[in-house]
Amino acid sequence: LFRLYCDTRPKLQRCIQLLDAMVHTHTQTHTHSPQRVDIAEVFADQCRENLELSPCKEIFSNCHKVVHDYLSGDPFLDYQNSMFFDRFLQWKMLERQPITKDTFRQYRVLGKGGFGEVCACQVRATGKMYACKKLEKKRIKKRKGESMALNEKQILEKVNSRFVVSLAYAYETKDALCLVLTLMNGGDLKFHTYNMGTPGFERDRVQFYAAQICCGLDHLHRESIVYRDLKPENILLDDNGHIRISDLGLAIKVPDGEPIRGRVGTVGYMAPEVINNEKYSMCPDWWGLGCLIYEMTAGRSPFRARKERVKREEVERRVQEEEEEYSDKFTEDTKAICRALLTKDPRQRLGCRADGAAGVKAHTFFKNINFKRLEAGIVEPPFVPDPRAVYCKDVLDIEQFSTVKGVNLDQTDTDFYSKFATGCVSIPWQNEVGVTAEHDIC
């Protein structure tokens, strides 16, 4: 609405056009463009100064700040006294309306989570499709999963990334707590790795998925969140072939400067420092990325063969003591990034040094990836799911949950549910309603 307000005033409209042009420039691969934006001289001077001081890709950074600071001053104060701000307040009132099961139409079961089923659902008012993850109240209480459930909800609420599933709504029914999430119809990487012909992917798919996972981890780490459960079944594809990280039940916020302990994760994907119950911050996630790149390439995980029957202790011994083996499926740069990410000493591991995610993105394995364009969502995926195909188990193969007996809910549980069932999440809701409004106008 502030942008719409700016569009009604030529001077402010030019500021918005300049900001859009700077964003557009970041995502372009060409070096010359005939396009020009008519802007105020003060902004042009700032760009010229930056170009003379440092002719690099960040030449617009200070100019961007100057424009942003200008719009944040008198123009924004004027906006608050306009009809556009009144409309904004109306939208916020609509956003705060109670969310119940009647807000949605419920469809078929898609799978199951740790505490209940996951089904498809549709918002009645907009037609938007989502996945509804149902957490059965009695099952949560029986397994003492309250803190885990609330932690996942709060982390999902905090993260806004095109590479991590988004939480749009959180509500409760009589029997369940419900998380309404991004619907990912394309299946998971485990299914695609092992059920679509010869196990493993071609290099371009491995590179594309690894780059998007790297961006997702980067976004989580910027919020001081370590994911801790990177594995193929937790990476989901959407209708267009883009991926998102899902299932943040084991993710946790790391306090500033205070590494954590926690022997959590999935056998075969846990980093040596996790197995040894040592303190860590973000390093286990980069180990997990190494495991995924290896598995997508080889068609097997680095420390256990597909369907190999082996005890947990033996897998953990291999992780701690043995070096992974590389077949002729691996190119030299694929081997190099796997070795760098699967370094057993976290202090020497790629991604764990001072340059963090930037160091991973700069590796020669990703030399063909333009990360600016990737993060803008304008890189074409190498594989697009067939909309007529079902990339998962038959629904009849999904194990059914048994009834939970001997668990009674009390006032303490009710207090916990009130922290969980908070309704809409602002950014996903605004995107959903905004798209619907645009279609109605058209």
C-alpha cells in the first residue's frame, strides 16, 4: 500500500522505480543495458561516487540506503495521513480475524508426521491450497512433545525464505493443533533419488538442488537457527521443480556466542561433533549438505549402502573413523566439495570458517550458479514434476496412527494451546490475499 501511495506522486514514483531497477540489476547476467531511470541528482551523485571508489557489484548499496532513508522520512509520515494507510489498517484488522477449521476445506491425506497426519487443505475465502500438518493433542502430551511442537511453530513463523516451507496459519481443533504450510506436490528428494530409474541424479540436478539447499541453510543461519536434520526426505519439490527445506522439528535457535549440545538428528546424517555430544553452532548443517550432495550423486549415502542392515553404532563408527569412497559418478569438483563439507573436524569444514555460507557458494562446484538469480526465483529448474504423476507412496501404504489411550488434557494443556494457535502469519497471509485481490481486479 505504501508503494501504491508512492505511485500517486511522480517524485516518489521515481524513487520506487530506482529501487526496483537496482534489484533488477543484481539479478542480471549482462553487463550493458540501454535502460535508464530518471532520478533525482542526489541519488545519481551517490551512485557515481560509489562507482569511482569501488567498481564492483555493490556500487548501489549506499545509494539504496539513501533512497530508503528518504522514503522513511516525510513521505512515510504523509502516507500515514492518507487513505492508503486507512486501507492498511483495514487489512490488519482482517488479518487478525480468528482462524478455525471452518476457514479451510480439508482434502486427502498426503502423509504423516511425528504426531499425526498431513493432509491437503484449501482456504475457502481465497482458494489457496496448503498442506495441513495435524499434531494430535493427546499424542503430543503422551510423548512430552509440547516444547518441540511449539519450537517448530515459532521457528517457521520467524523464517521467510523461498527455500524453507512457510507457515501461513496456526490454529487448533478439539483434538489437534494444526500448522498450515506451503503445499509441495512434487515429492521429496528421497523418492526422486531412488524411485525414478537409476538411483542418483545427473550433475546439473545435484548442483541446482544443492545450491537451493545452501540458500535455505544460509537464511536459517542468518536467524541463528541450526536445522540439524538434513536428509533427502526432508527436501520437498514444488510444482515447478524448486525445493524447500521442511520439517523443522529438530531446528533450534543458537544463542549469540553460545554453542549448544544435542545428540539429535538421523543416523547416517549426523556430524561427528553431534555424535560425540560436543558443542556446536551451525557446522552440522554443512556436514548434512555434504551427505546430500554425495547421496544425490552416488545414489547411496556416504556411510551406509542402500537398504544395508547395520547397527546404529557401526554407522556412527564409520562417520567418526572412515573416509567416504568415490565412484566414477563423481566429477573432480563434486569430489572436492563433498570432501570439504564432510571434513570431520568442524573447524576445518567448508561453511564453518569465517566466510560461512559465502565460502560454500564460492566453491568451484557452484561456478555455473548465479546465486542472485537463484534467490530471486528466476533460474529454471532442470526437472519439472509431471502434474499428472504422484511422487509418493500410495495413500494406502501410509501407516495409520493408533488411538492414544490413558491421556487426559487439563488447564495446563489449554494454556499451551493458546501459545500455539495464533492464527495468520503476516507475510504469507498478505501474499495470499494480495494475489487474490490482483486476480479479482483483473
